[in-house]
Amino acid sequence: MNGTAPTRELVLQRLRDDSRFVLATHENPDGDALGSLVAMQGLLSALGKDTAMFISPHDLPLPNEYSLFELDGLIQEPPPDVAERTVVFLDCGNIDRNSASVLRDGARLLNIDHHHDNTMFGTLNHVVPDASCTAEIVWDLMHGLGLSASAPVAEALYIGVVTDTGRFMYENTGPRAHAMAAELLQAGVDVASINHRLYEDMPTEKLTLLALALGQMQRFDDGELTMVSLSAADFERAGAQESHSEGIIDQLRALHATKVAVLVRELSSGERKGQHKVSLRATDDDVDVSIIARAQGGGGHRRAAGFSTSLEASPLIEFLRGAIAAQLHETADGHAPATVA
């Protein structure tokens, strides 16, 4: 992990010396977010710390594939003594864009993450962009604390690495990810059981939603942009929850000639009802989708990013096509050429 020794030691010191913690991650937590959260909870509990995990009520219940996580120590509101606790943010690139911001008044803010566009909001920032996932960073800190993985911690860390590397297929998969996985298997992780739960135990509603999505697929600019938009009515027709849309974008990303895959979901509840959540995936390094997301107030990785928007379909498509063309087809004078469907 390049250039992180000073912050690593400072984080380890805080984890050893502080006595009370609350842990948090980003909204709509994925496998890496939850795996890092649960693993860190297990490690701090092993050290005898007073620790709790915060997940907003808006993010519960968890998607079916993540219901295997043990959530001992879960809280859904900030603890009354948050100002006296060290808050550990895991896999959280920007505190201002998620529900975890209610914990910003902690005694200390430890920001542990692997997103390259992390806003460095912590009082201590341990951000490792070359890590495959945040779970890999937690695994490294576990070794620094002189701890070994219990069965729940090992399972949580494995879920973090296997989901964020796309089952070890994405470009962020490095030697350490495989070394980490090998160690966790030696600790007793049941790979077949976890993979069945994550990828094969599919509810009927999820498959129905996938069928609706693929039936509405749009392609622009010779297939460079492949896009699906799901309305609240689509989810209702399928009897599906928002979490059932997980994985649809991977089908779009795999389509021949696609440079950027986009999944747009209409939000049907909460304060952002009527807005749209836009997920972006790039197939290679020709397009940095985090740049596109940041232009709309979002963020993420070079090949995986997202944002929320109030834009209607036509201006959103126009924005996406222009932003992709600006990176793929920049002319000598620095301007992207006009694009046509």
C-alpha cells in the first residue's frame, strides 16, 4: 500500500488507545461497505472496545444477498455520546453525500477508504487508492493490531473483496486481493456458500426486473453509451425493491462496443422521491466515469461511479453523451465533436 505508512500507524494508535467508537459507511451500502463495517466492529470488539455500527433506517432492511451479515451492535440513530466517541468512516468518499454525515460531531473522525476522489474530510485520513477495496485496508489494519480473523470477521472481509473486485475480475484486483482471499479461506470461509448467497439465490422479483430492464435498453453513439432507465412503475410491476436492481448494470457493461454503461433508477420514497439515481460503469480506462459523476455532485472510482439528479430523461442523456464524447473524442482544439445517435 503505497505511501500510507504514517497514516496507517496513526490509525492503529487511535484504534488501540481510544475506548469508545461508532462506525459508519456510505448510504445504500454495498458488499465492501458492509464487509468493512462488520469486520471493523468485530476487530474493535475483540480489543474490548465500546463500539457500535450506525446504519440509517433508510438503508434497512439490507438487500437479501447481504442478510447473511451479523449486525451485532447495530444502531440507527447517532449515539447520545457521539461527541465523546471516535467515529470511523469506512468506504465513504464524501461525508456530505450520505446519511453518515449525522456523525460528523465525533471526538475524532477516522476516514478509512480506497476511493481516489476521497474528499479527505477526516481529522485523520487513511486513504489507499491502490487497495482493491476498503475491506483490504481493514484486513491490513487487523494485522497491524496483531489480531487474527474470527469466523464472522473473515466472512465479512471476504464478502468485501469478492464483491468490490467483481469476483476477482475487475481491474482493481491485485496480488494483495488474492493473498487476502487465500488467508481468509485458510481461516475457514465457505466460498461456495457465500457465492451462492451473493450471486445465485435470486428472488423472482429480481429476475423480473432484469427482464423489464433489458427490454428497455437504449444505445447511443455506435453503442459507446448503453443505458437503461427504470421508473418507480417498473419496480412496482416487478414487485421489486430498489436493491433488486443490483447487477443489471453489469449486464450492460458486458455488451459489445460499450464504453460506458448507465443505469438510471427513479427514487420512490424518502426526501429524494422523484429524483433519479445514476450508476456509471466504464469498460476500460478510456473514460473516467468519476469525472462525469463529479460534474453532477457525485463521485466514485475511475470505472465505477454515480450521482443523483433531478434531470429529466432528455437532458440527462444529452449530458451523458457529451461527457463521454469529451473524453473519447476530444479534438485538437480541446473540444469534443458533436455526437449523433
